Amino acid sequence: MDFKNIHIGSLIKNQIDKSEISDSRISSFFNISIDHIKEMYLQQHLSTELLLKWSKLLEYDFFRIYSQHLILFSPPANTNYKTVKNKDLPVFRKNVYTTEIILFILGKIRDGKMSKKEVIETYKIPKTTLYKWVIKYNGQA
């Protein structure tokens, strides 16, 4: 999984192939032609409304892929920058890692693409957390 370059259409197509949902069911769910559905598979980006529908139909949270991208590639918070807290939006913790992300990071270490120190500095993962992952997921990455 390439969390840096997300092509949502191909990911949706892969999930459809796994779930074996028929084109006619998809077409009736979206109320559009099969040709238009096939065009979506070629799209790198889809609207959030469409992505929400795909997530419901395929019972898979496609938004989580983008969340994982933010965890891995968003810049660190600037503590010197004054921000106005928006009370209308929910606040999420950034340090929620899925198994896929953990295995992705451990794979970079195993393959020699990054050292443990580089992972800690690049992704802002606490040293103790990384070492716990190494012990827990030994041999899986």
C-alpha cells in the first residue's frame, strides 16, 4: 500500500474484486450507468460524497487511507504558531496507528530504507512506541 500516492479509484476497484459485488448491484446502488462506474475506477480523486457511498457499499472505510496519509506525511505541529481553537469541529488524536501503518513503518526499517532514528524523527513516533512495535510485530513486517 502506497500511503503517499493514493489512487482511490484503483483501490475501490480492488475492493470490488475482493467482495465480488456485481456491476448491476453497484449501478443500481449509485443509480448511474456501468460506464460511469468504470470511469470512477480510473479517477485518482473522488468527492467525499461518492467516497462515503463507496465506503457504505463495500463496507470499508476508504477515508482511513487518507487519515493514515496524514499520520505519516503531515508536517509536525508548530507550537510557536498561535491558532484559534475551532469549537465546532471535533478534535482527533494524531497518534492512532493502524496495523497497516505499523507494518508499513517496520517494513521500511527491515528493508533498510530508514533507520529507527530516522523513523522517530520523520514520523514523530515516540522511541518507546517504536520499540514496542518491533517486539510485538517481530517477523510480521
